[in-house]
Amino acid sequence: MSRLFLFNKPYQVLSQFTDQDGRQTLASFITEPNIYPAGRLDYDSEGLLLLTDDGQLQHRIASPEMKLPKTYVIQVEGDVTEDALKQLR
């Protein structure tokens, strides 16, 4: 049976377990062996990250070929211009 883990990834943490540049990674928070992120959040983003020990499930969730719908909520500081909204779209 697959195991799923929900993790609220903090700001400035990589969505991976190692980094050659010494940045903070998931390894600072998660000690469970043999689990992998099913997707990614940018280093400068924070939010819910799904991890699993099931490679097929991880591929199904993370693979661009599967085209699973995802919802992102974006918070910005200051006024948002129409040009900025076009870039986000």
C-alpha cells in the first residue's frame, strides 16, 4: 500500500533532499526514508507538498504528460499591473 505524506514546505527550502549549494532542503524536516516529492514548489515559494513512497504514483502526479490539474494561490506585495497578470497567466 502506498504511503502519502503532506508537508507544508517553508519559504527558501528546496523541494528535494540534497543540494550542492548548501541551501536548506527537505532533509532538514523529513527523516522518513524512501519517500519522494510528487511535484515541486520553487525555492522562494511555500505551501503544501505531497510526498510518497510509491514511484508510479509519484510519476503520475508529477509528470507533465499526465496533465493532472493543479491549483496555485499566489500572494504578491504591492500593486499588480495588467502586464504582471499577463505574465502569470
